[in-house]
Amino acid sequence: MCNLYAMMRARAEVAAVARAMTDRNNNQAPMSGVYPDYAAPVVMRDAAGAREMRDMRWGMPTPKNVLLESTKKRADKLRAKGAPFDFDELLRMEPDKGVTNIRNTASRHWQPWLEPAHRCLVPVTSFSEPDQVGGTFKQVWYAFGPERPLAFFAGVWTAWSCVRKIKTGWEACEVFGFLTTEANAEVAQHHSKAMPVLLTTPDEWDLWLSDAPWSEVRRLQNPLPDGTLQIVGHGTKEDEVVPA
């Protein structure tokens, strides 16, 4: 599961490459480490169909059955202490930390967000996976080369209201996640389960942001060809700065 990536290119460059007409936060510095629930740039279409870049928090809504099971466990603990509670309110206030990676696109939970209005591009210059094969679980960084050229995750987004953190309570926010697929040869050396879906050409970016139905764009949910990626770092919590 990819829970760490970097976006080290200037936002103006990203907007130009993705043909985004506006950017709501064009002063944001490059990000050498993006973690779950961090705000990061995505390129999406606005209500008029124009491409726009804006910041959203990383982590799509958690499936209801997962939140229900978490709430039941909290209710059991309160019951054991003899503490009174309202289960419906407990469920409403159950923290939803968000889902960063989306693999099972056949799930009814994800299908509404695979439609054109909710698809987005998530700019990335490198991403990290924990070394599960070697058993160290240290981060291994992947990119398309040492210069870390720009690419995009195949992302989805939505506006969502929930309790993200107990200390902040109920929040309304815009959130995103991205699709994963089988690991290619480079990633499978260290993380055999999966890798992010990366879109690398203008044709792929255009198709992902088009009005095409999911039945036409689902072919993009595939691993990169073997030999496409390079390992550019080991063990660090952030990727190195790309020289200008």
C-alpha cells in the first residue's frame, strides 16, 4: 500500500502540463513527503468542465461496514465500563481516517466515484513502498529516473463530511485517493502486493479526465511495464530535493 509520495515540481509546471486553467494555491512549495490526510494538489474538472488544480486531503471515505465494526468495538469497551452511550451518535462520530489506495473497483462503495465528475489526476514525482519482501519495512522510493519526471496517479475525489480526528470533530472537506493494481517487476522486488496506477502520457491523462464511462477507462488500471521504474532511494521518510 502506497502511503507516501513526493511532488517536487513547481505547481505552475504541473498546471501547464495538465492544462489546468486555474490553480487555487499556486504558492505552495514542492512537497518532499506527502502522507495520509495531508493536503496535496490534484487536477480535476470544475462544474463547467474546465481543468482546475486545488488542494485536497489524502484519504477517501471509509466503507460504512468498516466504520460500523470500529464503532461496535468502542461500544463494547464502553459497555464493559458500564458507561452509557447512544450507539447512533457513537457511529456518527466514529473517526474516519480515510482510504488512501483503491484496488477493488468492483466494490459498490467505490463505483460512484469512478464516474467522470469524480476522477482526478494526482501529480507525483516519486512514490514509496515499504520493503515487505525483505522484511525490513523500510521505505523504498521509485521514480521514472533520477531526475524524477512528473507523472500522475489515477485519482478520484469527493466532498465529504465526517470526523477525521476526534480532537477536531465534524469537518467538511474535499478528499482524494488513487487507484492501485498489481506490482510490476521493480516494485514487486520489495512490495509484491500492489503498486499505484500511474498515468504517463497526455492521451492517458485526457482519457482519465474525459466523459468516458468507467467501462472505457478501466483499462488504465494496469501496472507499468517492467523496466519503467527505477529505485531512487532507500529508508528515508522524504524524497530528496530535485535540483533545478
